[in-house]
Amino acid sequence: MLEEHHVDLPADPESVSRLKPGSVVYLNGIVYTARERVYDFILNRGGELPAGLADVSNVNFHCSPAAAARDDGSFHIGGVTATASFRFSRYMADWLDRSGARILIGKGGMPADDYRNILAPRGTVYLTTVGYGTGALLGRGVRGVETVYWLREFGIAQAMWLFRVRDFGPFLVDSDLEGNSLFAEQGELVNRNLDRIYRGLRKPTLLRYGETDDRTDELI
């Protein structure tokens, strides 16, 4: 049976330290969204973090919410779908130093070196959504919108949303404070098996433009 944690936010260091790869987490409190437009604005363009953000939340969700404005100015939140976190790797060291985020949530994981060299030394762990199509399920844990920043400037997907959440999850713990990661560990195993499979294949007769059978020749 998977170990289950319910974490009140902002998460204290002891709660974060108890999260181990493979365990399941539910969150209670305030979770905020931030991705590339917020990162670029804060880190590269002289923007300022919302006052007191770290006092109410230290959980950054890489997310594009399905949000609709009501007539009274409040918002209805439907699905909250995670986006791929590895795309934000170049921002993470500076963002964690600036924001004090101690839990990142997304999908797809981070580059393996980031767990050891960026997240773990800053006391930060990574949680991943469980499978695809879970946005509507996670949306049930969003009890309301505390506030939203830069909605007009960045749009719904890129704005910073502060969600009030209860029993928000399930999320799977990917990394811990030792720099261990399920994604990194399993990726290494898969890659070793892929190398063995590739060695048994003949070179393709017809190639599409840009296609290669050299797995070290990647364009990211």
C-alpha cells in the first residue's frame, strides 16, 4: 500500500522532508500557478513577486487552469491540468531562490541533474500528477480563487492564480531532499533497454526529413 501524506500549506521543512518517492500527497491551503511568462517577468524584466506570497504558499503548480469569470467577478475553476515542467529548467534555480517554493507540481519531471543540483540543495521536492486526463479530478480540490495576478497581461494560462485547495490531489512524489527521482531512475532503466533494442535493428531504408537513428542526435 502506498504511503499517504496530507500536507498543510505553507509546507514546513519537516513535512517536506517526509515526502519520499512513490508516496501519495494531498494538499490543503493555498497553491499558486507560475510558469514561463511569470518566471520571465519576475526574473528577467524587473517584476516583483506579489507581497507576502511566501507567507501564504510555497507550492508552485505548473498549470494551465480552465477558468471562467462569473458575472460577480469571481471565477469558476474546472480542470487544472499540469504542464510539462522540464521546459522551465533554466528558471528553476533563480525562481526557487526568489520565491522560496519548496514543492513543485507538474508532469514529466525535471532534468536529472536538476534534482541533485537545484531542487534538493534548496529543500524542494517535485510532485507529479498521476496519469493523463486528471485535470477534472484535481479541479474538485480547488475550493476557490484567492486572487489572480497579471490576468490581463498574460492571459488565463500564464497568469499567476492563487487557489484555495482542500484534499488537493492525488499527487505522486517524484523526488526527495536527497536528490532521488522516480523519473530519473526509471528513465535510465528505459534508456538502457532502448540501447539494446536499437542494436538489434537494421538502419531504416527510407527516412523522413531530419530523421535519424542516432539517439545522441537530439533537438530539444
